[in-house]
Amino acid sequence: MRMPRRGLVIQARTRWLLVGLALLFSLVLLMYLLECAPQTDSNGSLPGVVGESMGKEYYQALLQEQEEHYQNRATSLKRQIAQLKQELQEMSDKLKSLQEKKSPRVNGMNYQGTKEQASNDLLEFLHSQIDKAEVSVGAKLPSEYGVIPFESFTSMKVFQLEMGLTRHPEEKPVRKDKRDELVEVIEAGLEVINNPDEEDGQDEDDGVGERQLYSENDFIEGYYRTERDKGTQYELFYKKMDGMEYRHVTLFRPFGPLMKVKSETVDISRSIINIIVPLAGRTEAFAQFMQNFRDVCIHQDKRVHLTVVYFGQDGLSEVKGILESVAGETSFHNYTLVSLNEEFNRGRGLDMGARAWEKGEVLMFFCDVDVYFTAEFLNSCRLNAEPGKKVFYPVVFSLYNPAIVYANQDIPPPVEQQLVHKKDSGFWRDFGFGMTCQYRTDFLTVGKMKMKKK
């Protein structure tokens, strides 16, 4: 019974002891503050209602003192900088005088020679970068997916592939850096054409009088791609409206100034394209294909041969009838129909179509029956394929099902109106390599190499 009471007494004493210590600490703190308070004039007081004017003067004096301190520091630093500049100039003069004493023949001419040597070294380095790039020599790749694709552009638009479906497939070069880049490239190509070097193999005149000068309006199309460790390659094509010849200029930017790689004249007026179409059934699609073929190839281009490789017997008579009808209406007889009583095989159909040609070398376009193309594309096919050197793989723009895209309309619009490069109407099929322009000898050579590997 006594133990709890003793505990309460001890707790009460402890509480009073703590209160006393707190009071003692407060008294000591108050004495310290009074002792350390800043001294003021006899009439001064702490800033407040009564001593407000004196408080402002005090703080203004402090600010003025700090400002004078920083001004003195800045003046001192400026003086040291001026002294260092003077010493640096003196050291530079001494070094220059020593060089002149050691090399008394160094004059303006030698200095110019040094600049020329440095310029030659830079040009040699840039040319070495070009030699390493694929622009001059082909590179061995593990598969077709290792090929760096080109971006196509005209003077108004850029057809972009790298962003896939996340952006509009057709992009106007509204960004200033991209617009300035392409304008610079087009102007550089014009400079190469209008001021040819001796190595270009062009005469000063065209045989009629003064040599024709090209302008920006003569630019047809261009392609560019960037090898990340070497630079950017540009392929440019120019053509006069009243002429048949194209001017082809290849430029390369090796992460430096633009460099000319090649400039040549390309005459495609006599270049025939053998369009090879493997087919089985789908007679309605073939009839639509022949309508486009009639408008583009027969009426406009007139330098094509059509080879249709048909598999099976079902629908063969309809295909023959369509070909004979077009031939009778247009007097077009440059076509070959190869009939195979087999199941459809696109690879075999292309091979048989290539072998059915018996007139030597020819440029071939492997085409599907549902592909729509223009006369400008046929010229691109001729310009970008070269026997033994280049094969052209155009990237096809694949349209969505018109029944879905134009579901709010009674009937879909004509095909020509559907061919709009927009994100809502289709996408670039950059993962396919079925469409190609290549020469017959290259195709057959690749076939022989595959047979040897087997």
C-alpha cells in the first residue's frame, strides 16, 4: 500500500525539478540575447512602429556595404583578366618570332600552301568515308532485312517509312531543318549539272547551241538514306519537260559538306519493261488490271511487254478473252500468255515468265494482279535498276478494304480517288519484297547460284 504513494511523491518532486531547470534555462537565454543584441544609437530602437525609419537606414547601409564589396571584387577580377590577356598576347608574339627565326622562308605563300595541304587532307578523309559507304561498292548483307531503305521525296513532299503506322505515310517537309536540307541538296545537284567537270563526260554544248541549264522546276524525284556510321546518300533525278533524257546525280554527305559521287546522263527512251504477272483465277481483278495497263502502258508509256503466267485451267479462257479484246481495241500485241497446269506458285510463275522471254537482256517488273501503278513509276523502275549493279525494290502502299474505309458511302469512290497516301486509307508495306525491278541476267544468275548451293 505504501509503494504507490512513495512513487507519486517521487514523480511530483521530479516534475518541479524539471520546471525549475526550464525557468533557469529561459533566464540564461534571455540574458544572452540582451548581451549579444546589436548596439544602436541612443535614440535608436528595434524596427517597428516607433523606430521604422532608423531600421530602413540600417538595412540600406548594409546593402550598400555589400554592393561596394562585390564591385571591388569584380574590378579586381577584370584587372586580372586583362593582365592574363596581355601575357597571352606577349607569349603568342614571342612564339611567332621564334618560328620566323627558325623558318625565315615562311611567308604568305607558304601559309597558303599550309592551308591548301590541310584542305587536301580533309578532302582525302571525306573521300575515304565515301569509299567505305555502300554508295560506291555494294555490301554483303545477311538477308534482305539488312538493307537500309531509301526515303523518297519530291520538291513538295517526303514519303516516310521509318515511323510505320504511327505517323502519316505522306509527310510534307514542314520542319525547317528538313526543308533546308532537301533544298540544299537539290541546289547542289543543279550546281553539278550546270557546271560539269571534265570527268562527267559532258560537252560544253548539246550539239544545237548553248548547253541547256536546269532549274529547280526540272527536279523530278530523289531518294536518300543514312548509314549511321558513314553519312547520308542522295540520289537525284532531273528532266526537261520537252526532253527524253534524265540527269542523275549522286551526292554524299559524310557528316560534313556535300560531296559529288557521280553525275551522268540516262537515256531510257528505248528501255523496254517486261511486266510479269503470275495468276490463278481472279479474272475480275485481272480485268481491272488490264484497264490500268491499257491507260498507262499502252496509251502513255508504249515501251512494255506483258507476260501472264496462268496456273490451272479454270478461268484460262476468260483471261485469253480479256487479252484478245484489249489487243483488238488497241492493236497491242506485245504480250505472252504462259499456261501451266499446276497449282499456283508465285516463285515458279516469275521464273517461267523470265525464261519465256527469248530476246536477250530485258528489264523485268515482277507485279501482282492487284497492283496499281503509273507511268512515272515505270520510269522510276528504269532509272533505279542497272544490270549487274542495282535491283530496285519499290515499297508498295497497301490500301485498306474500301468497304470498311468508305462504309458511310453508298458506293466506294473510283480507284484513282482512293489512291491517297493517308494514315486512314492505308500504310506502306515496307516488310514485303515481292515487287521488284531487275534485269533478266541478274535474276537468272541468282537462280544459278541457288542451284549451286543446293
